[in-house]
Amino acid sequence: MAKTQLPTQPGAVKTGGARRKPTTRLGKAQETSFSAVDWVDERTSLSGGMRWLMFRKIPKGTNWFYTLGSATLFAFMSQAVTGVFLAMYYDPSAINAYESTRFLTNEVFLGEFVRGMHRWGSSVMVILIFLHMARVFFFGAYKYPRELNWCIGVILLVLTMAMSFTGYLLPFDQRSYWATIVGVNINGTAPLMGPFLSDFLRGGAEFGATTLSRFYAIHMLLIPGLLGALIGAHLYMVARLGTTAPPWMKAEVSPELREERV
Ligand code: HEM
């Protein structure tokens, strides 16, 4: 019996059976990208890992609150991208920092827009991380076996706050200068570690040029590196352990099953 022919888009690449040569530009582009992906996958087997990470079973009752983690991740990535563009113009020296920020804002094409995205994006990321944490807390998703992921999350929260603190000084205007002095002094009042921490942040006993370059290095190298690595660990744990069902779904477990679990 003759096989039914499925309608295909003109020029589309046939994925099963004998391959027909694509005729249109789109078809040719598709085939090139398929073969490039195949070429990489044949050598790395990365597709298996991607499938494991992306195609997971999710519990019944999952809702919009579960998107807050991904929204935080998106905010982080947006900060990373806009930060790279800002770093192309910013000069972390005490003499030029303010002027380079002013130039970036007023003279550079789309400078004000990118700076605004980075500035407002930092607040958005802080708000989202707290909302995500609240979702995890109120849904009881911090309990066994996800305690370690909660702890990683707490470190992510501290690092995100440190990111905001170190970034605030960089424009080096009056407000950022004095606010950071206050912040460093507050750090100094912490028990035991406080004085060491404020000395470390200042880069000595005095607040000055070293402080600015130190804050810049911490803001654009140290913390983003740690955040990237820890977000990787966080997502690995999410993929490995799966997401927790909402608490009201657990309540719907039948009495027999509940007895079995006990
Ligand atoms: C940079 C910051 C963060 C990013 C990018 C991030 C990302 C994510 C993503 C994408 C998920 C899976 C989807 C979801 O449940 O929303 C998740 C789950 C989770 N996150 Fe975060 N997260 C961050 C911060 C935090 C913080 C601050 C905590 C708590 C202190 C936390 C604790 C958890 C836990 C326990 C889960 C598992 C939830 C479950 O099993 O239902 N995360 N995170």
C-alpha cells in the first residue's frame, strides 16, 4: 500500500528517511543548522544532558509562582549582558569614574538606556529573588531533600545583595560615595569579623581610590563568577530532585497512600 504523503512546507528539510535537497533559502539554512548541531552533538553528546535538564516531569498544580526562579535567572542574565556594555565605557579610577559615567549616559548611543536597564534591573532582580524565595518557603519546597538547595539559595541571596552594594558606589557621585561610606561602617559594627570586613572593603584604613577599584573587581568579576557557578549548582539540584508539588496537591493524596507513606 502506498504511504500517505504528509504535506510539507516548500523547501522544508525532511527529517526521516531519504533526505531531499532543500530548494529554498529557509530550507538550506535549516539544513546547515541541523548539520552543525548534529556535528557538535556527535562529538559531545550534549543533547542528552540538555534533554535531561529541559524535559522534566512537573507535578500537577504547578502555577505561575513557579516561574519566579526563571524570572530571577533572566534578570541575572540581563544584568550580565548590560554590564558588559557598561564596562566598555566605565573607568574605575577615582578621577575618571564620575566623568566616564556621565559620558556614557549623555554622549554614548543608547548609553542612558543600557545604564537604566542595568540600574532598574538590579532592583527587579532583588524583588524577584525575594518573591522566588517566598514561593519556595510558603510551598514548603525547602524541606527534605531540598535543604541543600535552600542553603545554596541563601548564598545566592547574599551575593545578589553584595552585587547591589558594590555596584552602588561605581558612579562615584556624592550620593554613592557617602552611602557606601555609611554601608562600610555598618559592616564594621558586625561582631568579630566586622572590623576586618570593613578594612577589606575599603582596601585599608581610608576610603579612597583603592576602594573604588576593589569594589569594581568584586562587582564585575568575583561575585558574577560565584553567582554563575552557584546558579549552575542550583539548577542542577532542581533538575535532579524535580520541583515540589504545591502543598494543596499533597493534601489530596488518598488516605490509603498516606498510610503507606507513614
Ligand atoms: C540568583 C538567584 C536564583 C535563581 C536564578 C534561582 C533559580 C531557580 C529556578 C529556575 C528554580 C526552578 C523553578 C522554580 O521553582 O521557580 C529554582 C528552584 C528553587 N530555588 Fe531558586 N533561584 C535563586 C535564588 C534562590 C533563593 C534565594 C532561594 C532560597 C533561599 C532558592 C531556593 C530554591 C529552592 C529550594 C528551589 C526548589 C523549589 C522546588 O523544588 O519546588 N533559590 N530556583
